[in-house]
Amino acid sequence: MPPVLSVPEGPDVALTQMQTTLGPSGLIYNERRGGKTVFFRPEGILLPRSCPRDGFPFSVRLNFEDGATSTARTAVPCPRST
């Protein structure tokens, strides 16, 4: 990841942790029920019935003001069965 400049003559900024929410804010779905359109906001996202063998994959692509880019990939481990 390229350095992120802060103030002139100051140290570079380091991103040490990030948290995000999946899905756009204010997302509204609709479906037809009994001839009427019903609107609803999902409270989460649907996950597959079984966890992928290597966990749930995620990736990010960062674009910087100077034109540099960086990509990172990871996988969230499957939850333990209860």
C-alpha cells in the first residue's frame, strides 16, 4: 500500500484498522404480494446454507488521490458448529 501523506513535513498516515457495513444505506426491496407492491428494508444479508471451504472471501480496492491503487483480499473463517 502506498504511503498516505498527512501534513507537510509530517509522518505518513497508517491505516491500522477498518470496519464497514455491507450494502448501501437506505436499501429498500419490493415484492408483489396478493397483487400489491410491498416495500421492506432487509435487516441483514443472506448467507449460503454451508460455509465455503476456505471461509467467506472479501476483497477491497483502494484508489488514492495521486492515482495509486492497492488491492487486498482476505477470508473470514467459518463459524464453529454448535
